[in-house]
Amino acid sequence: MGGKPPAGTATWTGVKGGHTVAEGIVMIQKGLEDPKVKYMREQMEKLGCRVTDNFFQAIRCNKPASGFFDPRGGIKVCANNLRFQDEVTQVLIHELIHAYDQCRVKNLDWKSDEHTACAEVCALLQEFMMFLTFLMNLNCRFAESVIINRTQLCVRLFNLKKILCIYVVYFREHAKYLK
């Protein structure tokens, strides 16, 4: 076949500067050394969910995604859609949060919009809390002036997460009556 894909087929090849699968494997290995990634893996081990290095795979994705968690197949990182090491590490952290939820809850239904939405809210808030912790650890006046009480903020964000999850479930249940 020639250099062009057949008409009507997906033409997504990845972002400019994206990596090969082989390069993605190397970036995943480096990302596994990140303290936050190590911490997430340790927490899963404590719950009885073993996460070996082969739980993580670099793949070529045919859509614009960074990566995803497959409950049966582990974490997939879309190498062709990522350009920087930090992006790969952030994907590992985000997807490990989903893997942790799967380990902790056991009966998550990833086909359920409610479960998926709540899991995404949880993962995003967890990442935000990691960012706030990073700022607090900078030990600079900016961080101290912007973030006065991290514990109070975490409690508020946790409550916001619960409210958002309740809203998602409520909206989903009542959407059928709005049609």
C-alpha cells in the first residue's frame, strides 16, 4: 500500500514530537522511579494488589489520548501522543490513581458513567493535592501566602468531590425525564 491511509480510516498518527513505543518503554521505566509513582505502587501493595513493572505498557494509540487504565490489562501509555518525560510520569500517576481505586473498591464498573466520572474527579483532585503539597514543600513566601491551610483545603476539596459525584449520579438518574 502507498503512504496514505485508505479513505474513511483513522488518520491519527500522534502529536508532533511524539515517541515510538521503544522510546515510551524507556520513559515509563524512568517514570517508575518518580517518588509519587513509587508511593502509589506501595499503597496498592498494602491493599494486596501487586503492581509489577509489566503492569505498564507503552503503546501506539490511534486517537488523541495520553494513556488509560485497563482493569484487566494494566496501564497503557500512548507513546506517540507524549513528548516529554514529565507527561509520561503524570500519566502514570493519574492512571495509578484509577488502578488504586479499582484495587480498593473491587466492584467499580468502568462502563458506568457515574463510576467513571467519580473516578476522574477523584484522580484530578488527588493530582491537585499533590501539586499543593509540592507548593507547600517549596517553603517559599508565595506558597505560604497563597495556601494558608492545606489541611482545610484538602477537606474542602474532598467534600467537593463527594458533591460532584452525587451531582453526576443525580443528573444521570433524572436526565431520562428531561427528554
